[in-house]
Amino acid sequence: MKHVESRIERLLFASRWLLVPFYIGLVMALALLLVKFVKEFIHFVPLVFTGEGGDIIIGVLTLVDVVMVANLLIIIVFAGYENFVSRFDADQHEDWPGWMGHVGFAELKMKLIGSIVAISGIELLKAFMHVENLTNEQLAWKVGIHMTFVISGVLFAVMDRISAGKPVAHSEE
């Protein structure tokens, strides 16, 4: 029976490699985001010379938005691969990012929710730039969704603090 158990455990451990195609797919999505960034940048260049101030701000925010999503993908690919599949050999890379190899699952969650809140904030700011085109209901939904992300981020941070066993700061009486 121990022999069967050992084989099952080896199979389960090896199954982590099934995640690799997902990460490769995310790298391909990153390449598609580069195409989207170039497309947005080409659309943005004439706005700098002919557009209104609000249009320029929206154009910059759109570029920032695409970059934030790309950063999010990089965080997910690198940290996810290293946490769930295999470690990278950092010694072979002279320009290795300092955060790599040090992002655990809890930090990954916080980076993800932080990026999502930032992306949502950018989208909300873009909506506020054209608030006259939105109904009150549309605006309420956008603010409500953004606040849901913000509150979720705060709750994730509180849960991580509690699960880490760190005492919550109390005021002295």
C-alpha cells in the first residue's frame, strides 16, 4: 500500500507542471498587450497636438492602464511559476528583479489586489473625465465596483495580518 501511496504522491507533485502552459499563455497575452499599447500610443500621438487637455489626460491614463495590466501579468507569471511550479535560477541573470524569489503567496495576493485597485482607479478617473456622458446609475456602478475592490484589498490585508499571527495595534487606555 505504501508503494501505491508513493506513486500517487509523485504524480500529484509532478502535476504542478500542468500549470506551465497557463503561464506561457499569459506571456502570449503580454505580447498581445504590447500590440494594444502600440495601437493606443499611435492613437495618442495626434491627440497631443490636436486634442484638448482632457483628451490628453485620458490618452495617458489609457497607456498607464495597459502598462499596469502588463505589470500584473508579469507578477502573476513570475511569482506564480516560482510559488507553484519551480524556482528560477537567479544566479544566471545579472538583471534579476529584486522582488523575485521573495514574493510568497500572501504577497502575491496583495500585489494582485493592489494592481486591480490601481487599474480600477484609472478606469474610474477616465470615467470622471467624461462624467457628462454617464448616467447617475452608470457612475454609481463604477464607483461601487471600485469601492468593492478597495474594501476587498483592505480585507485581504487584515486577513493576512490575522493569519500571520501578528497582533493588531491597540491604543493604550
